[in-house]
Amino acid sequence: MSNGLHFRDVASMPDGVRQAAERAVDRERMERANATPNPAEKGDKRRNKYGAVKTTVDGIVFDSKREARYYEQLKLERDCKIVAYFLRQVSIHLPGGTRLVIDFLVFYTDGRVRYLDAKGRETPAFKIKRREIQHHYPIHVECV
């Protein structure tokens, strides 16, 4: 039994099949002619798997609107002297070569320190890494 249609040549194809094949070939030729090695050069924007939208604040590109808003909130708290200072994109290294990059490490004026990750949803990989961090270090990573 055959898994596809077989024709001796293009002329022996039914009209609808021949036209569809010609359109597919034309589309492929156009894509090859317009192809660029870098999708960003072509203007293609890939959608984030979780729907996050890259946002720029103060010339810094954030991975999501949530992260950008929390950055602005931390700046206000710093101006109000609630937060002494904060760090962005802090790597926490784990045994086995794994690492978790948290969005903010916040130092408060009252001496508290918080490890914050701006997430709309906790992924299974994040949950595993957070659990591993809490096992190896006296750190609690919070989602905001």
C-alpha cells in the first residue's frame, strides 16, 4: 500500500493538486530568497512560551512587564529609604553545575535580605531549583 500520491510528471497531476504543489514551491522559493541567518534581522518576533513581553525601563531590557514593574517599585522604595539597595540578575550556583538566576536580591534598611523572582507562574524547573537552593543554603527564594 502506498503512503502518498505518485505521478509520473507534473502534467499528469489533477489541476487542484498541481496548483497546490506550484504554490508550495513558489512559497519555498520566496522564503529562501528572503531568508536571513538571524531571525531578529528579518523582524520576526518570537512569542514567549508563557506570554511574557520584554519591556524596557531606564534603558534596561526586562524579560517581562511584571519584572519591569517590580524594578520600578524597588526604585521607589529605595528613594523612600525602605530599601538600602538591590541587585538584579543574581546567579546562585548549585552542586552539579546547575544555577538559578534570581531577578532581584534586595537589601532593606532594617537589615533584612530578600531573594525575589518575578514570575507569573512557577515552572517545574524553577520549583526543583528553588527546593535545591533551600536544601543547600539558608536562602528562601520568593516569587513576586
